[in-house]
Amino acid sequence: MPVILKTTAPIYSSSSIPIALKRTADTGKLKRGDKVLIFGFGIGLSWSGAIFNY
């Protein structure tokens, strides 16, 4: 079941994804062994993504 993160927190640039992962794990929605897809983009059409086991 996908977990979609929505936040009203300010954008923290390069630390946004680790902060989102921590907040999700703290709420119990993310558990050890879950597959995680992360994707980020930035100015100038730069982007990157990864899939990993938490």
C-alpha cells in the first residue's frame, strides 16, 4: 500500500527526503523491510530517484 506524504512544513531542500522518511517511520507507516521509492527534483530540471528496502 503506497504512503503519500503531504506536509505543510517548509521545504528543506536536500534534507526534505530524510525528514519525510523519519516522520513517516515515527508515525508507524514505514516499517523495517518495506520497499521505499524516493524521488526528488530540483532547479534546472535535475532529478533523481531510488528504490530500496527500509
